Amino acid sequence: MQPLSDKNPACDLRQQVLPDELKGRNWGGFLLPLFWGSANRVWIGLIPVLGIVYSLLSLVLGPALPDLGNAFGPLSLGVSFYLLLKGNELAWRSGRRWESVEQFRKVQTAWARVGLIVNLLIIALAIWVYLHAASAGIGAVGMG
């Protein structure tokens, strides 16, 4: 595959059609939208930051903020699913310079692996905390 360069007329990826081999799901964008979005210049991946900022502001400002309930959870989940379905196209056209289709695929595969590892570690930690709390009789974990 010919590398993309400034001499290549197809270098403006925003105008270029997504190559067929890149069509498909983007698990890195789904599993780590905040970090994947920043690294790939896909700014919609930063939407989960709004929930974090709102939570921090609500600690400081309390009732001065409008009650948004749990609006950011579904919004963040929606962004994750959008990136799962459209992440390759968004990253390919983001303005980041990709040397080739193969290099793009390698980078996205690495993001998917890191996302899987991070999410498995989070799940393992949550299970450990749950089991630890249950064995110590903390909270409502052992009710039944």
C-alpha cells in the first residue's frame, strides 16, 4: 500500500472516502472514548468530561446548579456507541496525519487492546471491592 504524503493528492483525508478495509467497528473509541477521542482528534469523545466537570461543580456549588439528574450517563453511553459505529471514519477524517491504512489499523488495534485491558481491570477491581465489602459486612452488599 502506498503511504499517504503531502505529494499524494488523496492526502486530505477529510475529503477522501473511507477505505473499505477500515469500515467496521472501533472498539478503542467505544471502550475509552475520552482518551481515544483526544488522541485521534475526535472531539465528541470528550463529552464524558462534561459529566465529570458537572459532578465536581456540584460538590462546590451544590444547589446553585440545575438538577440534571443522571443525564450524563446515558449521554456518555450514547457517545460510546456512536464511536463504536463511526469511530474509524471520524478518526480517519479527523485531520491527524496517517502514514497509511496499515498504520491506521495498527494504531486502532492498539487502542482496542488497551481499552479491553483497562475495562477488564476496572471490572476486576469492582468485583474485588464488592467481595471485600461483602466479607467485611460493609454496606448493603450482604443483605439477603
